[in-house]
Amino acid sequence: MSDSEQRGVTTRPGNAKKHLGLVVTNQTQKRRSTAEVAAEKAAEKAHREAEEAKRKEKMDRVAAIKANLTSNIEVIELLPIHICRLTFPSVSR
């Protein structure tokens, strides 16, 4: 017989009051229900749509500013040269 068979199986003193199986059960992941997953996806979709709406609004504002600048440049080009020099010294033809 070997040494361990003669002594029998004994618990180490440090493990006598511990619940070592809890380590494994505490590491399991909590599962989400179908309703929770659907609610999270709906919230993400609403957030993406809100961000897209903000981005589109910003792009529209930039486009409006560009159109305004373009129309202002066209007006300046139509003015006689002497008025342009008085009003806008940096503009030359």
C-alpha cells in the first residue's frame, strides 16, 4: 500500500471551512432574456438614429453656409471693380 492509502484522504486545515465549489458557480455568466436583448437593441438603434440625425443636421448647416458664401462671391464678382476695392480691399480682378 502506498503512503496516501494508509493515511486516508484528509482535508487540509486551511480548506476545512471554505466552500471551494462556490468559485466555479460564481463565475457563471448571467443570461439575458429575449426581452432584455430586444430592449437593448432598440436602445442602440435609437441612439444610432439620433447620432445620424445630428450629423445630418450639421452637414445641412455646412451646406447652407457654403451656399451662402458662394452666392456672396457671385455678388462680389458682379460688382464694378472700383466698388470692390472700396468695400473689399483684398479682392482684385
